Amino acid sequence: MPHGSTGTALPHHDELLVVNESPLCAETPPSRLAHPITPAAVHYVRGNFDMPSLAADHAIEVDGLVGAPFRLTVRELRELPSTQVTFTMECAGNDRTKMRPMPAGEPWNTGAVSTARWTGVPLKTLLERAGVLPGAIEVVVEGADSGHKPDATERLSYGRSLPLEALGSDVLLAYEMNDAELPALHGGPVRLVVPGWYGMASVKWVTRISVVDTAFRGYFQAQRYVFQYPDAVVPVTRTRVKSIVVSPSADAVIAPGAEVLVWGWAWSGEGEVTKVEVSSQGGSAAEWITAKLDAPIAAHAWRRWECRMRFERSGEHVLRTRATDSRGNVQPEEIRWNRLGYGNNAVREVSVRVV
Ligand SMILES: Nc1nc2c(c(=O)[nH]1)N[C@H]1C(S)=C(S)[C@@H](COP(=O)(O)O)O[C@H]1N2
Ligand SMILES: [Mo]
């Protein structure tokens, strides 16, 4: 087992591409990005601290600015009416390695993105039961994991807040992933799932849900997961529009003139993906071809695109893909560099070898 003391690791997780052993940070391998729903064993993993070990019937506290605080065990949670969401979750640090200068932080390549089907109870259901009092603005969700970070003196625990006004009924306290028990590595026995937002919002190993009347300023809200641009600081929230090529893979060898099916995924947390364009020219004289989009799998899941192309000349060809969403967001040509290296959704280049 490649990572420390986490005895309940997934059976096949050695297939993941390990970015950091402990706490485990690991990417989905490129070949496994071909699945519409990523098998749980190869869903990317991001831990800021070592994985806590929680009892299967662990209890969550619901408190703060509410009329009736209560405790709820995971068993009780499972008895409440549940719902499912299929969600493409991307780590805000995905593709950080392409930024120059390279920011500190986990050196994620392109595999910190995966899609899963989550089953759970809307967070709203619990808040309604507790009775949110006037003046409340946010809900803080805390994880059971804690530890130290080099730039903080005190011991930190993982916690994040969400604004109450934007809390949709698709924000779940999930206890199942892909119709099986939620694995401990992914936050079992219970985690938050916030469709449309970068992964940091989906707090794993939930222990406490607290309603507050001031903006939460915890380390993972205010010191991390903020875009620190040279001239502004902006919180990281919804996932930016982005696309990836699944096939041809990086090591594929293609014959000159042969028709090639080029396909991949595109997602956006800000709207529906409405267009994907592909170019094989590279450089500024790129000619963009509009790809065919499959029907969406689900509102917050990636959307498959494909196009057929021929590469006449032998040698290396550079494929570029650019997605657009229903809000008019388009993948930028240039990386929007920021000090902590988040949200790189720039048009990506993939090399294709023709021989
Ligand atoms: N408690 C807790 N929740 C957490 C984290 C964490 O370190 N601790 N990491 C967050 C980040 S940055 C991401 S990208 C996602 C990753 O979820 P996964 O490991 O199931 O893929 O979990 C989020 N939730
Ligand atoms: Mo992340």
C-alpha cells in the first residue's frame, strides 16, 4: 500500500497516478478518462491531511444560527429521502504544471478530474429541519481531518463555507458513490458534494454543519482556494469551462491520410457546454472545426464531443480543443496565471504522431 496508515484504501487504487504519497493525492490515469462515469477505484483523490478514520455510524452535528440544533448519525441520514447527482469534479489545481512560473502546491497534470454518481440527502433538508434563523448568511461544513500547513501556526481542520442564498437542492450529503458505499478515501462515510464547483467545496468526512452570520474566513476559504492575481484576490468557486482529448491518446500512432475519430469531454460549472472546437493546425493560423456534441449525461457531468479528422503529412501534429458554455464562457488561449496556480482552463495542446 503506497500511502501510510490508511488501512481501508481502495482495492485497485494502485492504478492511480500518485502525485503525493501522504496525504494521498493521485490522478486518474489517461486511459481511465474514457469512462463516462469514472470507476471509484480510479477517481482522482485529493487530501490536504491524512485520512481520518471514522466509524461507519459516525454522527454529524448541525448547529450555529438555527432554532433547533441536532445530531444525526449516518444511519439516520440514510433513512431520509435521497437523491442522486452525476458530477464531474475537477480539482482547482488541475493542470497547474503548465503554469509558468510554476506555482507551489501539488504538481497536478491533467488527471485531477473525474465523474461520479453520488447518492445522498440535500444539505437543504437538514437546514430546514434545524430551522435557519434570520441573519444567517453562510453554512460552514467541517471535515474530520486536521493537521499543519507550513504557512499557518495553529493546527487546521478542513472546512469550507457556502452562501445560503445559492444553496441548490443538488448540494448533497453523500453516502454512496457510483451506487456503492462511499469509500473512505473519497470522504466515507459521508461527504458534501457541490455540483458545479471546483472540488475544494465538496468537503469530505463531514463532522459538523454550522450556520453563521459572518463570512467564514478559515484557512481553506481565505488563504487557499483564492485566485491571487497580480492585481486582485478572488475566491475560487465554480468550475471554469474546459475540454480534454481522450482519443487519440498521447502514445497513439496514426497513418497519414487515415480517418481518425478524435473525441473527448468538455465540462463547465457555470453553464451547459454548447460548443467544442478542434484544430489540428496549431499556432495562430489555427482553423477551428466544430465537433459534434453527444446529448448531455447530466446537468453537472462532462459532455462527450467527437469529430473525424485526417492528418495528411507524417510527423507531429498538434491538436487543440476549445469549449464554450451557455453563459458565453470560452476557454482562453492564454493561461490566467495566479500565485497559487488555480483554475487553469486554457486551451490545451495534445501531440499526435503520424507515421
Ligand atoms: N475534509 C476534506 N475534504 C476535502 C479535501 C480535504 O483535504 N479534506 N480536499 C478537497 C479538494 S481540494 C478536492 S479537489 C476534493 C477531492 O475529492 P476526492 O478526493 O474524492 O476526489 O475534495 C475536497 N474535500
Ligand atoms: Mo482540489
